[in-house]
Amino acid sequence: MLKSTLPAARPKYLEMLKGHADETIAEPGCIEFNVAQNPASPSHLVLMEVYKNKTSMDAHSRG
């Protein structure tokens, strides 16, 4: 998933994202949750979530 943030909103968004990542990785079937930031363009983030299987991913999507 690709996300963009405005520079002024980035610190608050990253803090919110940390909480979301902690909750997501605690879900059954979630194997990995990573955030990558482009050093050349810090406003661009890539969120990578890895699930054990499609059922686990679908359960996350349903919330």
C-alpha cells in the first residue's frame, strides 16, 4: 500500500501508524508489518503487511 503525507502531518501520522502496526501484528495470521520511507521523498511511505493466508488477510480487511 502506498501512502503520501504532508510534511507538517508526517510526525502525527507516523505516531498513529505505529499504533496501527502494533495492533495489526497482534492479529492472528499477521506475520509482518513494515513501513518503508523513501529517503529522497520522505512524504512517500510504503506499508507492507504479510499474512499467513488469504483468510487472515480477509479477516484484517473486515476489521
